Amino acid sequence: MAATFAQPHAHGRLFSTSPLPKPTKNLRSPFTVRMSLQETGPSIAVVGVTGAVGQEFLSVLSDRDFPYRSIKMLASKRSAGKQMTFEDRNYTVEELTADSFDGVDIALFSAGGSISKQFGPAAVEKGAIVVDNSSAFRMVDGVPLVIPEVNPQAMRGIKVGMGKGALIANPNCSTIICLMAATPLHQRAKVLRMVVSTYQAASGAGAAAMEELELQTREVFLHLSILIYILCVQYAFNLFSHNAPVLPNGYNEEEMKLVKETRKIWSDLDVKVTATCIRVPVMRAHAESVNLQFEKPLDEDTAREILKNAPGVVVIDDRASNHFPTPLEVSNKDDVAVGRIRQDLSQEGKLDIFVCGDQIRKGAALNAVQIAEMLL
Amino acid sequence: MAATFAQPHAHGRLFSTSPLPKPTKNLRSPFTVRMSLQETGPSIAVVGVTGAVGQEFLSVLSDRDFPYRSIKMLASKRSAGKQMTFEDRNYTVEELTADSFDGVDIALFSAGGSISKQFGPAAVEKGAIVVDNSSAFRMVDGVPLVIPEVNPQAMRGIKVGMGKGALIANPNCSTIICLMAATPLHQRAKVLRMVVSTYQAASGAGAAAMEELELQTREVFLHLSILIYILCVQYAFNLFSHNAPVLPNGYNEEEMKLVKETRKIWSDLDVKVTATCIRVPVMRAHAESVNLQFEKPLDEDTAREILKNAPGVVVIDDRASNHFPTPLEVSNKDDVAVGRIRQDLSQEGKLDIFVCGDQIRKGAALNAVQIAEMLL
């Protein structure tokens, strides 16, 4: 039996996030120049435009016909001067400086926490609304931490054209993907406790980690020494506890994001979460096994119906043909897929589910652009 | 930084379990012929000798200097007649028939459940003690289900030379690996509930699945169509819910093995287990994320000390350097590795741990040979 190869990422190298490919437009002809939109709409800046998420920002903006009057491509000094094409216009990547945000309405940041800390407040001061994909401001009081399908109310009152800058934080990828599925169930039956085990893709560690996984796999086949630059152990045909630093309580920072961000997003300081975050040799979509304990009883059929009707969620739960969500099936897709929805045998009123979502897309760029859409 | 390449499997193809490689002996010169041992000891039969576990039976027998007077290499008609060398003697693979067990003392079976059902009782009738790696008899009353470090008492009284055949079942790989770590903690504090998420290797689906993962990965690099023969979805750079059939309760058979076998091995019908079993693109070692709830409080330091002293267990739990168990590190190793030992933040008196073990070795062949050793 031959299967169509669902290639994890279409442009550039095999799984490429190599610098500056032309973002593909899924929905429209690449020759459509959106002149009318480009004369209205906000002025945008993309910070970290050469990275995996930065590139995906552009793809998503294009796919969703996001209106803009101008767009600035910002990156580190190292990338400054590179040429790129976006929606049939040529751009030169500019070096990010404190002056980059003059006249910018919306700045999409994905260049790491230290860049966000350094330049985010400066951008806000200049009147930009910053949607920040780093962890820098997520837990700061007063900074909305937003999944548009989950807690849009957290950013109420923040709009482009009010003449005021603001910071909005994009949650961590594994939090977004988990809560896209858990929230509709939480709204019905109130989640008291979640036990989460993740299966996280290379993309979460950036384009270089994706490349390392690809190169190491080639090295295995060529019987070469395995070169390790980005991650701390061999990644090809292996998996390992998430590379985030481990805290004194034994949890790593990635796991604590799930614990803390869930509380903030749900405005529920009592919800109990434990998580074990593992990186697996998959390119760009995360999976999560989630055990849910509720305050009110919730049976699996009701849960499945709730999830079928949840925005941004697709249910793939075909027991007869053993078809459930996989990372490849959700790669380059907007929706988070949920399956293995079943009554937990070990305790009444609990459920087990299995969730997959594109880490770069809904886990990062799409969520940020959806936030930006709400600013207009 | 260059890392030594810990190749997942040493002989034959890249990750080979291709038919009939000469098993390597890790501990002794390959030129040592154990003539003295070969004149004493039991008469052994290996059923399914051309499979991944069958080959590993031979490796483990050799590595552990298992005494035997003779050894029969048994497989299906298709493989009959193949030549193989083991411990410097030549063997011809024989077709498995009801007459294969004349004079056999110990029969190691790993040829699937239907072969075990067909030939296991016949072997017992001829006076052989069958150590069966399939699921055929695991849950049958009166058939001991044994992990030697966990419940050796279950096979009390069964010995070679008593003139009586018997059936002993080897637990499923994911059960063995989980319980190697959970049992020492259970013995101290009594486990009430376990939430398990697995990261299972190709080897659990047999040598052909390992080959499929390797070939599909090559196909990805060569931009070829991905051929799917053994498993139901693309495996290269992907993961998927375990391929075992899904039961009406929504659990698949692999998950129910963890639930039911744990109860039988611990002789504890009350222990609550839920499991989500996922196959990941790793060759031959399983990983499991396990959340444990106890009757008595158990702190993480005590748990770590207990595990450090547990037979067949090694603790890899270095938070400072983010070094925890990985499948590659335990591949071709006997011990099950445990790490990420920490107090569960979400509920008092619970622990989270992360376990890795070689699926073919402790998860199958080693455990069976350890059982056979207890028969002598």
C-alpha cells in the first residue's frame, strides 16, 4: 500500500525552516497583490522574521488576508540586509533597534525572551501593541495571556487606533494545544486536576533544532558521528526530557508553564496540573496525553459532542479503524485535533484524551495573528 | 561538539533485526566454545527464532552463559531450512510442529499468540516448561505471570527435572518496564492509582516494523512515496496511538494489558491504572511517563533511595545537567532506567517518574531468560 507523503513542511529543505523562503499562500493565487488592503490596515513589524515562528507569522498573515498598510521585517544584526519576498514585494531585513517601532501599530515578536524584554517595552512606549510569543511577560500581572478561542475577554479594550501601546502575551505552545481541547470540557464540568504527558516536536526548540534532527538522521544513515549542537543528547531515533532548565522542585520550566499559564488563562488559581514534557523526533507538531478530573461528572459521549462543536478543534476519534490524531496529520493545519476520548477506567468521572496541534502554527504564529485580528 | 554514536542495534543492517545474524556476545570472546556447559544443562527450544525477540533470546542466553545441553531453532515453514550460527555451532532452522518438543526441557516462545495457543499446550504435554512471550496465556488462571525481580514467588515449585511441563507467561513489555520501577515504591507505600503515558519503540511491533521505520525515513530523505506495510500510518517523523485493536471501552489492547497485568502481578485487584499507549519513532526501547498515587505518603528523596537499591533498576536523575533516561541510553542494556523522580505538584503524596527500558531485552527476551534461570 502506498500512502501519499504528507510532507511536514513544504518549502526549502526537506523540513525546512531555512531562512527567508517565500511564504506560501494556501488559499489564493500567489500573483494576487493585495493593493487595496495594503493601503489601509495597520503598520506591522515582525520581530525575529528569519526564525521558524517569524516565517510562519508571514505565512499566516498571508493565508488569512490580514490587512496591513506596511510591514517591517526585523531581525538581529546578523540577518540584517538579507533580501526577502513577501506577497510579491521585496523587503530588506532590518536590524532590530529601539527606533524600529516608530509608526508601528502591531509588533509580532518571536525572537526569544531577552529580545522581548529589551525591545518590547520600547515598542509599547512608541504606541505599538506588542503580541509577544516569548515567555518574558506571560506571568506579569496586567499582561493579558490570550488564546482567542479561550479567553478573548482578557484583552478587552485593547485596540489599534486608540493611540496607546500595550503588551499581550502568547501562551506557550504546549499550553495552547492542551487548553484548546481542555477548555470546552472545563467550561462544562470544571477541571479540578490535569495530568499531562507531552510528545513535543523539534520546532519548539527553533529552526536550528529541526535542522539538527534532520542532519542527525542523515548521519545515522551514513554511519557518521552524530553531531550535537543545539540539544544536549542525540535526537535522531531518540527522545528525551525537555531541554528547558530543571527547577529545584524537579519540574522543568516547560512543565511549569503548563501549570502556571493554565491557572492564569482560566483565571483559576485552584486548578491542579502536573506535567511531564518530553521531546520526540517529530518535526513541527506536538502531541499531549491528558488525564482530566472534573468537579461535575462528564461522560465521554458528552465530551465528544462538546469537542466537536468547539472552535478551532477537530475530533479524530475513529476506534474501529484505529484513526486518531497524529502530528503529521495536523502539521500545517490550524485546528487542534483531539481523539482517544474515553472514560478513565481508574476513577469515576475522569476522562483521558489525546491532543495534537501544529506547534509553529496554533502553538505560536496562528495564535498570535488571531490575537492581532482582535486588535483591529 | 561530537558525540559518540550509540547505535541502537549493532549487527546486520542499520538497526537490524534482519534474519539470522550471529548474535553478539558482549561479555566473552566470540571464540569461547562452552563445551562443558553444552554437555550439561537443559535442552532448549527457541520458538520464533528468526524474529526480533527470538534473536534476542539467543543473545541473552549467550551473554548470560545460560547452560544448555542442546538447542533447537524453531520457526515457521517459511524460515525452515535457513542456516544459522550460534556460539560457533551451525544450526538449521526447523519447522515448528507438534513433534518439535520431544525431549525439550525449556521452550522459549515468541512467535505470536496464535502460535503459542496452538503449540504451547502440546509442548507442556511433552513435559516442556514453556516461557511464553505472547499474550495468549497471561491472564489465564493458574498461569504464573512473572517479572523475576517483582513476583518470583508466583512460579514457586516449577523446576526443570520435576518431570512435569508447565506454562509461564512473560508480561507485556510496557508492563515489565513500568513495574520494574513502580514495584519497589509500591512495596513501600502501596500504589493506589497509576496514570501511564507510553512512548513505545518500533521493536514492539516486531522486526518488520523496525525495518519499516528505517525504510520510511530513507524514503522521506529521497522524496519518495512513503510505503506503509506493517503499521497503519506514516511512522517516520511521526507518532501515533498504539496499533493494537481498540476495545468498546475506548482503551486499546496494549493499554488494557497494563491495567490487567499489573493487578495480576501485584496480586492486587484494587490497584487503579489508566494508560495511553503511543508509538514513537524510536527503534528498540520504550519510555513511560508515570504518575503514582500512594496509600502512604512517600517523598521523592525516599523514592530515589528505594529505586537506587532496587534490583534491575538504575537511577538517572541529574537535574543540574538535565540528564535523565533516554531510549538510546538503555538500548541493549539490561537495567530499566528511572529519572524525573519528583513530588507531584498537583496533589500531595503523589510522585511523577519517567522510565526507559529496552523493549526487546528486559521487555521480552531478558525477562524470559531470567525466568528460565529460575527453573534450573
